[in-house]
Amino acid sequence: MALGASDATGVGALPLTEGYVYLISRELGRRIPGEVLINLGVPGARIDLIKEQVRVAKQLGTKANLVTLWTGVNDLVHGDDPRAFREDLRFLLHTVRDSISKTIVVANLPDLTQLPHFRTAPNPSVTLDRVKAYNRAIEEEAAAVGASLVNLFVQPVREDLIFDIDGFHPNDAGHRELARLFLAVILPRLGLR
């Protein structure tokens, strides 16, 4: 099960099915026959919507071998308080762990201040201090439920991995790199190599 926003739906990849979630799914399907992707990514989603999706998935009795989550970018860009984000993330991750999957892989945020979009059109909500505050929340809450972390913050922001049209989303190469980084964490977590 994939949780996230536009990135999870493949925005920036052509076609969308070349997005990182689909690339991960294809690789896992190659290694684990019968695996099925449940992609709950929604463009523009913030933590409150993702939390609601998880609540509904729990209500429906959804179970998954793996849940991936990349969230926080839209919340940060919209100026949402990192403390409120942390509370929602805590609830979301505990619900996933207790009701949907014990195997959770969460990505933190890259340095959004280095994206071309924010270098050409600065947003007062997008500061390095806020990115670090969100990442503290993501890292600490992920650790609290035993989730594995994909550390995007330590990766350099490379323009050749970013969609030219918006300077924000990953392009095909960016989605391939995201899939590679996620799989480097997912495969050992699932006992695969």
C-alpha cells in the first residue's frame, strides 16, 4: 500500500505508471509473485487527508505486507504547523502499524529550498528550519513505530531529476532514483536482496 500525494500517483513521470510507486510495485511483483499494489496517493494531499484514508482502510479491514509513506511537502508548503503535522503523523503511523501492516517505510523531506521552483519563486513557508522541523517529526515518529526511514534529506537536490515544467516534482529519472532509494530500504526489510 502506498500513501502520499502527487508523487505517489506518478506526477512528473511520463507515463504516470513510471512513477516511483509503480516502479517499486513492479520490482516487488517480480520478486514476490501475486503482490498487488494499493495506491492511495492523491495529488495535493496533506497529512489530514492521508490520515482519513488510513482510517477508512482500517474500517474496511485492509491488510498489507508493506506500507510506504512520503508526506509532509504539501503541509510544509501550505504553512502548516510542524507540531500539528507531528500529531497527525503519530496517529496515522500508529493506526497503520496496529491495523494494516507492521512493515512501514517512510521517507523524510529533501531540502525543498533547493528545488528550482522555490529558488525562482520563494515561499516564506519553505525554509530550511521548517524542513528540518518536519524531518525531526518524521524521523522520530517513524522510529516510534519501528518504521524504516528513506533519508531523502541527505541526498543532493539534482536538477536533472526534477520535472522541467514545474521545477517541483521528480521527472522520469527522479522517479527512478526515488524507487532505487526506497527499494534499498524495502528489500532488506522484507528479507529480499
